[in-house]
Amino acid sequence: MRYFSLVKPGILMGNSITLLGGFFLAMHGLQFEVMPLLWAWLGMSMVIASGCILNNFIDRDIDALMERTQKRPSVQGTVSLSVGLWLAMILVCCGVCVLWYGANPLSSYLSGLGWFTYVVLYSLWLKRSSVWGTAIGGVAGAIPPVVGYVALAARLDYPAVLLFCVLFLWQIPHSYAIALYREQDYRVARIPVLSLVYGHGVTRWCMLLLTMGFCVAIVLPYCFGWLGIAYGIVSSFIGVLWLICAVRGFWLNDVGLWGRQMFLYSLLAINGWVLALLIG
């Protein structure tokens, strides 16, 4: 159980949901095939689990300073570093192989790119040194739905690019929201998130603009005729709800409360969007 917690089940589940969203979009005009979905889910889950395990060990020094992460097994020393590293390497190797042979090579390449971005560019480098770390983390978080799409479509095209944009535009305000309501943790750990480097005013505007971009991006599949009116209605409603919450941030004095609200609405938005893809 201690080792299982290293894979960050919440992150694993969230990325599995967005992978489903990508697969659902690829089904437009194609016959449903269950095996590519299962292989894509299994392979991508292994790759994500590997990245999360490595992130736990890379961040164990700053996790020890943050209230919400102090009880992680990697911080408490209740798991073996060598076992964790071996487990992570086995998982990523198995994951890319499962995607290569179970889905297609393109999905395997993309999963490897996401792993490298998350582990090396984000965890090892930019998270501690630059405000741009959030954006790079957003790139990694936007890969799973593209893998889900490519697992069935076997190509990178406009819908795949749009999926990436939707998740990238969602990921950054979602992460900024966490940083706002957990601001003291980030301050103690000296993580250069936007709100600590440039202040709450800049963060509010960035979150609003990115949320607006998300709202536009999620309705484009309907505008382009890829999905029907049901998708258009549901996705528009979801986007408007999150946008209203973003606008409210300019009137709420308690930025921590607003950050928590934006975080909760972001979860509603991404899960609702995947549901809209299924309906569409």
C-alpha cells in the first residue's frame, strides 16, 4: 500500500479520464474498438505511475516542508529509494512497450515525451527554478488525451492538437488555483509559482485569460462539425460556469478561498468536458 501511494492515485485517475476523452473524440466516424482503449489506458497508466514515483523521490526534500505532502512515504522514509527507482524504470519501460505493441508506435513516442517532460524538464529542473515550471508541467499533463486519441486514430491531426490545447489551457489555471489556496506551503518550500513571484493581481488575470481560452477551445469540436449539438450545449455550459468563477476572483478578497473554488470548478470542468465528449 505504501508503494501504491507513490503513484499518486488521484493524478493517475485524472489522467485516465482525460485519456478517455481523447479516445471518445477519435471515435467520431469510426467503429468503437475496446482493445486499443484498454491497451492505451494500461500503457499510459504505467508511464504516468512511473513519473509520479520519480517525482515523489525527486521532491522529497521540499515535500517535507509542505503540510499537504509531509506524510508521503517518500518523505517519511517508509519506502526504499532503490526499490522505488527500479519500480519506476520497470513501469515506464513496460508502459511504452504496451503502447507500442497494443496500440501503435506513435502513442508510445508521445507517452515517452510526456514522461521526459514531467520527470526531467519539470521535476528535476524548472519546478524549483522558474515560474515557467507550471507551463512545462502543463505540457506533460496535456499528453494523455492525445495518446488516447492517437491510440485509435493512429495519426496527429487537428483534433489531436485541439485536445492538447484544451488540456494545456485547463492545466495551468488548475495548478495556479492549488498554489493560491496552498500558498503558505509553496512559500515555505520556495517554489516559484506565479502568485508568489508576480503577485495575486497578475495571477488573477492570467487565470481569467487561460480560462477564457479553455472555454473557446472546448466548443471548437462543435463549431468544426466534429461533434453534435448535445456536445456543444454541455461544453458551453461547463465553460461558462468555470468562467464565472474566474471572474468572481476580482471581487473576492480572500484569495485562498477563491483559489479553492477555482480548483473545485476546474475538476468539474474537466470531468464535465469528458462527459460531453461521450455524449457527443
